[in-house]
Amino acid sequence: MSAIRGARERARIEVTAAIKDEARKQLAAEGAAKLSLRAVARELGMVSSALYRYFPSRDELLTALIVEAYDSVGEAAEKARRTVARDGSAPAAHLARWVAVACAVRGWALARPHEYALIYGSPVPGYTAPQATIAPASRVGLVLIAVVEDAHREVGLALPPLAEELRPEAERLAAELAPGLPPAVAVPIVAAWSQLFGLVSFEIFGQFNRVVEARDSFFRHAVEELGRTVGLLGTAARGTLGAAGAANTESAAVRAQR
Amino acid sequence: MSAIRGARERARIEVTAAIKDEARKQLAAEGAAKLSLRAVARELGMVSSALYRYFPSRDELLTALIVEAYDSVGEAAEKARRTVARDGSAPAAHLARWVAVACAVRGWALARPHEYALIYGSPVPGYTAPQATIAPASRVGLVLIAVVEDAHREVGLALPPLAEELRPEAERLAAELAPGLPPAVAVPIVAAWSQLFGLVSFEIFGQFNRVVEARDSFFRHAVEELGRTVGLLGTAARGTLGAAGAANTESAAVRAQR
DNA sequence: GTCTATAACGAGATAGAC
DNA sequence: GTCTATCTCGTTATAGAC
């Protein structure tokens, strides 16, 4: 009995995976807007009505693809944070981790551009994301926050001051997303989060064609500077911000500690 | 005869405009992937074959929409640069112009989100952008460069040093895009260009839902910081970067002057 | 209970004959 | 330009296999 159920469940999981794989192929070929249950079924040698045992609607299939894409890129980011620069707790090590997370996101996007477009590109017409996508969608952002939290705990942050008018927003953001961080850094982190995806999107979507050529080092350099905008410090020898931060961040740092 | 031709040409222009307007409506409703000449024709009370007298193919219609969108946002950016802060040549005035250009881009995107998605969102499956889109696509970037060029000429730039490995890329970028600027600033400008659209895309595409609430001031603040990364200076009283830049940018500035 | 297959609806796209 | 016959699509109801 349990063996039977086990076999059934395994079969169900396999068919579900096959459906999603085929759907991803169609995503690449035709785009999310034209994803069709019938075409997926046809390609799998099934009948379209049979798919409804696995996904109650086309939109639910889309949701599954979206959630898996968010989870996949989120996992890549988490793995990069865990793996890279495990050894150091020096300021530069935290910046290296930040860069590693960003490079992992970019690498994932380059490897799976159509899934990237699904989650970070134009919204799919007629589709509204359900609650289930919210948590996976924030995983990459949470990794970035975690990197900054580590740095804040171990070596402190060098932050530019925050405009007064953004105080309430910063307090709210920090309370919701990063209770362990000073509110002033919440705004730069959210900004850097979106700017990181600006860099990736421009590369993936072709905006850098005929413009940027040395893309690896360009990206690496840009996200390193992004890391500085959230208060991460590079080696003192290298950065204006690093040197300047050390010299005049007393006020900002004091303020960042609240 | 010339009157007749004038009338004909006027009619042709009007019909062409009507086609594009209707196509834009469909863009909003169904997305670029599903833009269909037939549906446009139906809505206009024409027959699909008649449209081919105005646009030789669906892709050419798409190209026209893309070019007009790029031109429209580029014009908004150019107008913002011309109009705003005309009075000042102080460092803060240049930063204000930078912010104004960014806000113009964002305002345009908020007003025409579907056209924004057409040009800065996921590529349309099966469509490859022809040469004709390249120049319009670079207009916003050129405006940003112009703002920085003005600042460089009038008050100088405060730049962080550039990684050695990016030297060749920076020289090439500067030679192609901004002959009037020191190469070191070319890389930050291109980065800021893409990051600006990261901010806008996250707002337009819904990534900021349930995250950022005070969006106007958040954006304003973020692009002001972005302006600093390309060497624009704020008021000395306000920014860490401003004060720090004044103090220790001798080396960077010397270097930026080559 | 779990799944697949058949058939159908209403809507829209498409190709070709006229 | 018009009309029609033939495709596609998402979705459901129903019947039958395991």
C-alpha cells in the first residue's frame, strides 16, 4: 500500500517535472505570453485535459515556473555567500562576498536568460503574481542583507548620511527586512538590490550590445562600487570611498549605530 | 498636383499614426509578443492586407513602436536637462540636473509602462532589433553623458580610481561615447546608466510592491547617490562623498584629467 | 481514488478560394 | 476586400482504465 502510493507519488513527481521542463523549453522558444498548455501536452504525448491533474490552470503552471526560477537564483546567491571568502572577516572579505553573490546572480542569469526574463523582465500580460511568489522573490535581497549584516556586526559600515525625508521609510524597511541593521543602510541596500538587477538586465536584454565589451570585469567593478554604497569597505589602498570612509565616517558610523 | 500629393501624404501620415496608436493599445492589453496586425486592422475597421501598405511586416510595426518609445523617453530626458537648474553652474546644480534627467525617465516610464516594458523589458521572442533602433536607444545615455561633461568642464569631477584591468575598456568607451570626458568616468557612467534603469524597472515591473512605499523620495535619493558615483558633487554640507571628495580627490582628479 | 482519453464550448487566429 | 474552412487556445464534463 505504501509502496504503491510511493510509486504513484514518484510517477506524479516525474510527470510534474516533465511538464515544467517542457514548459521551460517553450518559455525559451516563444516567451511566457505564448506558453500554452496544449503545446506542452502535445510535446509530451499527452492530452491537454490530462495536464489539469497536475496544474489546475495555465497560470498555476506559470506560477510554478516563476517560483522555481526565484528559488533557483536565490539558491545560487545563498550558495555564493556560504562558499566564497569563508576565511576572512576583514572588511575586504565582506566586500568579496557581496561581489560573489552578485556574480552568482549574473552567472545564473547568463545561464538561464529566459527564466531571468520571466521573473525580472516585463510582467506577463493578464497574469497577476499570487502570494506564493512573494517569499521566493525576496531571497536574493535577503542574501544581500545578510552579507551587509555580517559586515556590520564584524567590522562596521561606512555609510553616507540619509536624507531626513527618508527616515520613516528607512525605519520601516529596516524593521521589516533587516532588524539587525541600522535604518540608514536599509535604503541603500534596497537601491543596490535594484541596481544590481539593472546591470544584469542590461546585459541579458542586449542593452550592452555594442557598448560594453569587457563584461566580466565591468560587472565585477560595478558591483564592487555598489557594495561601497551600502557601507562595505574595500582595502584601504584601493578605494576613494574606503580611504575617505575611514577618515570621515565617524559621524556617519555613529549615526549608523543609532 | 502638389496639393493632391500633400493631401495624400497627410492622409497617409494620419493612418500611420492611427495604426501605431492602436498597436500601442494592444501592447498595453496583450503585450508585444501577441501584437497582431489583424487585430489592429479589425479595431481600425480596416482589412489586414491594407495595413501592409503602411508597414511591410509586423516586425516593422514593432520597430516603429520601439523607435518612437526610445525617442519619446530620450526627448523627455533631453528636455529635463535643458529645462532644469538652468541658473546654476555650481557643483550642486549639475547634480540637480542629473537627478532631473533621472526623474524625467522615471516619470515617462510611470506614464507609459507598456512602452517602457517594450524597450527595457524582456526581448520580444522572435524579434531582433534592426540597426534603426540603435541610435534612439542611446539617447538617454547620451543625455547622462552630457550632464557629466558639463560638470567636468565647469567644476570638475570627483572620481574614485578605476581598476587597472578596466583601463582599455574605459579608453574605448570614452573614445566612442564621450570624447570630452576622462576615460575613468566612462565606466561609472555606463554602470550608472544601467543602474538607473534598474531602479525604474523594479518599480514599473512590481518588484518594489510591498517593499518600497515612499517611492518618489526613495528614487530621488538613490539617483542622487548614483550621480555621486560618476563624480558629480553635492553640496559640501550634505554628502560624505562630497566632503570626502573635496578632501582627497587630488589624486583621483589628477588622474581623471589624465 | 488516481489518472488518461474523448468530446465539446466559445473564442480567436490563419490560409486560401473567390 | 470578403468569406469560409481549418487551425489554435484554455477549460470543462464525462466516461472508462488501473
